Amino acid sequence: MEEQHGRIVAENLVKVYNGKVLAVDDVSFEVNSGEVFGFLGPNGAGKTTTVSMLSAGLRPTKGRATVDGLEVGKHPEEVKRHIGVIFQESTADGDLTGRENLEIAAGCYNIPSAEAKRRAEALIERMKLTDAADRYSKTYSGGMRRRLELAVGLVHRPRIIFLDEPTLGLDPQGRAGFWEFIQALRTETGMTVFVTTHYLEEADGMCDRIAIIDHGKIVASGTPNELKDKLGGDVVTLKTGSGTGDLTTVLQKLPGVGSVVRSDGAYRVKCSSGETFVPLAVQAATTAGVGIAGVTVKRPSLDEVFLDFTGREFREDEGPTATDRAVMLNRVKGAMGGRR
């Protein structure tokens, strides 16, 4: 089964809570060995539940998952030893030093003490934590804590790592530094990376492929460029003054227009050429007695792809839902249970 190492396969996964809440609805996808795979979706779309089923934190209602050649439902404890999981919430013990956090984590995987010390030292150096290794981790900056948590997730040398919002709350410099470590580790070890993130520019720049989930279903998947190409042409946003008439029908009749969506006094228009469309739109609006307050033209971005497939903007400030919190708690308990 060597060819299965580092791969993730989800087959018709379904998760129903309390017999009535359908959180994940017949989800199937594959993640290739060694790739960075992004899993995106609105708040409550099913991301956390899906990741929890893949990482042996939750049992699916139906379907099955195979991770690193192991069927998760049949070998949950062994799967946990093959993967690393970096949770959205901080999991480092603030009352332990960075070195102690690493050595204790290694012990949870039954790594002998001498080897645990060697691995801890190597990871401390790798994560540029040498000067802070013997300080309490509660004194670390946000970026340092994330690097420590990544080191803890890597101490048992997993083939696959799950990153749940790994850079949430970090400043741009901290986010860039974190991803530099991930890319270097991936290049050196061939590790598979499965990531959920609220930062779409991260997904665009770091992920080999992406799947978008909404209402428990995969609504789109492909490389970032493939997804953007599906939109085609340009995206033009027209802002009008308050109290003006509806321009939807007028704009839809213009040449090269694919779709028009009106929201909060603005029109989002997909068209073959923004340069050609804008003067025609301004003229049509003037004829209709509607003033244009602003115009923007953009090539399709991952944000536009997300909006197109889900009908919602990706809001960076959305927190986890109650279901997400329950799943995360179960996942933490399960992961710790698997290390004893």
C-alpha cells in the first residue's frame, strides 16, 4: 500500500447530528501525497466536521475515509499516530517551557526520552525558537506560539498534517513566516498538508488544489487557476446612489454580460471585458436616470470564486459556530486519548 502513503480519500462522507442536523452531505474528494490541499467554506458549511472525520475525531454517519493507507473507521488510533493536527485554538501549555511542551508531546507518542530530547532540540532550532526554548510558552508572541504548536504537531514525524485556521490572528509577517516553514517542510519531507483558512490569498498562493464546501456539499474543486477560469472574463462592481431604480434588467441586456447580482446598492456583473462593458453601462444607467457613484473592475480572484459558488463573501471575522466548538472539543479529547 506504499502508493497510499500520504494520501487522503473521502468517500461519500455523511454526518448527521442528533438524527436531524445534516452537517456533511455525501462528500467525496482525494488529496494526493505531498500536496497542499485547501478546504474552504462559509461559517457552518461543514469544514470542521469533515476534518474531524478525516482525523479520527468523529465517526461518520455514512461513508468512509482512508488516511495514509488506513481506513479511519477501522484504525482510528493508528491514524492518529500517522497524522499531526494543528488546531485553531492554542494548545500549547503556557505554564511549560517550549522545550517541555515538545518533550511531553513526544512522550505521549511513546517516543523514548533520549530520542524525544533530540527531536525537540532539532525542532526548536528549525522553528527558530532557540532563544526562547526554556521560557514559559505563555510569554511567547502569537507567531512564536504557532511555530511551537507546529513543532508539537510534527514531533512524531507524521506523513500528513491537518492545519485548522493555522494563521488566524497573526499579523502579515507572522503569517508569511509560518507558511515559509510549511513550504520548507513539505519540500524536504514530502508531507501532505490539509488546510482550512479564512485568508483566501493564502489559499490562492499556497494551495495546489482547493475544494469549496457549502451546506455540507462540495460545490467546486480544482487548482486556484482552474476555479478562477470557471468565472471567465472580468468582474465589474457598479455602485449607485441611494434611492435609485433597479438596473438589473438594463445591465443584463448589454453585450458580453454573463450575470448581474444586486446587493446593498451595488451591482456585481460578470462580463467578457470590463473595458468594453463599463462605458456601455454608464451610458445605459444615465439613460435610465440612474447615477453611477463608483466603478471597480477586477480579474477573477479566489474571493470572487467563493462568492460565485456560495453566494456569500468569505468573512474573516466570523467565529466558529456552536457545532464547530463541540466538534473541536471532541477532536482535542480524541487526539489526546489517542496519544496515551
